[in-house]
Amino acid sequence: MRVKVRPMRRFGRQFLSNEHNALPPHVGTLRVGEVRDLNLDRQVLRAQLVDLRSEADVIPVLNDARLLWARDGKMRLTGMESVGSVDYAQTWSVEFF
């Protein structure tokens, strides 16, 4: 599914609404599915935003992804992203187009 994603946090800190709205969206293909995470040594539900051409991750993946709501071509996903060796809470504002 081709989508626009705006992360709602940076290093676990939530953006103010004017900061969030000023950020350009990341565009790519949304993939959500269960995978085996070797670092966590367990299955996780992972959300990925993948580049349309290179198949590389556009932004850090969401582990233990959870759907908060979906309506009118938009949805909100939350989970944990790993930056370096640190896990941070993250929420994605997703818009289908």
C-alpha cells in the first residue's frame, strides 16, 4: 500500500502539533506483518515503510506495532523503534493515497 507517513515522535519525545505539521511526509510502501526478531529472540508484529524503488527502509521500523485507529484513508500505528542500541516509543500518522 502506498502511503505518506509522518512520525509523531523524535527519540521518544512527542512533537508539538505545529512541529508535526511542518514536517514533510515520508513516502513509500507500508508493510505490516509478523517476523522473527533475532535481537529480541521472539516473533514481533513489524510495520515498515519501504522505498518504492530500492526496497530499503525509509524510516526505522516499528516493532510490536499496534493499530490505534483507521478511518477515511488514514490510520495511526504505534510501537517501538530502535535507533542505535536504544528503543524509543514511536507513533506514525499514516495517510493512504
